[in-house]
Amino acid sequence: MADIANNKKARRDYHISETFEAGVELKGTEVKSIRAAKVNIRDTFALVEKGQLMLHGCDIQPWETAGAWFQHGSRRPRRLLMHRKEIIKISQALDQKGYTLVCLRLYWKGRKVKVELGLAKGKAHADQRHDLKDRVEKREAQREVARFNQKHGF
């Protein structure tokens, strides 16, 4: 499973409570652009519309050599492929206050493009600072353990 694009900001800005995997319905020129790594998922999110899950904000750049007839819109909504029960579960979760469905990463699974979605709730600025402080403390503790092991020959 090779990653095409990661959304690192999503894990920093949101508490991810659950993740889902979905297929993406793409046109031929979109697949070519994805193979050339011309994709940006920074502001990408998903919504349930008329019983279907739609991906919004995914920027897949147009393929240079394709004619106007075959070309795709770079930020057009794309349908996500999931089982009906999962879509209903997501829809019920999104109805709760403060929850959103953000795109965490886009990756290859075999020959298919998959998207990992996270059911997320926004973090406050203080939560972000707390996470940063925890990361620094863990790094310092690991450094001390490594220094101790090196000093005592473990």
C-alpha cells in the first residue's frame, strides 16, 4: 500500500475517533495525474449527499496532454465507494454536533486508489499545545534511555 498523499494537518487539528477506507470513483485522466503525484488533499473532506458519500476539495491537477473533451475538473466532487451500512453509520455520526469526515491519506491498494477517512472532532489550540508538549517529553525520555543504555553497555 504505497501512499500517494498524506494529510498531516488533519491529525494535528482533529481528534480522530474512527477511520474508514473507501474507494474513489475516478476518470482516466485523474488516474494518470495521481500516478504523476499531482494531487493535494490538504482541505479535503467528505459529506453524505442523497445517500452517497462524496469527496470534496480534493485537488487533482488536469492531465497536460489530454484534450478538452477528456479532461476532468480539478476540484470536482468525487463519489466514494462504500457499503450502504457504513454510509448510514457515518451519516449518523456526522449528525452529532462537531463531527466531520476528513481525508487522512490517499493510497494505492493493488491497482485501485483508496482514501482513508477519519471521523474527527476539532481540537482546541490548548489541545494542540498539549500534544506538542507530550511529544517533546517522549522524545527526551527516549534520548535519556538511549544515553543510559550506551553508558552502561546494554
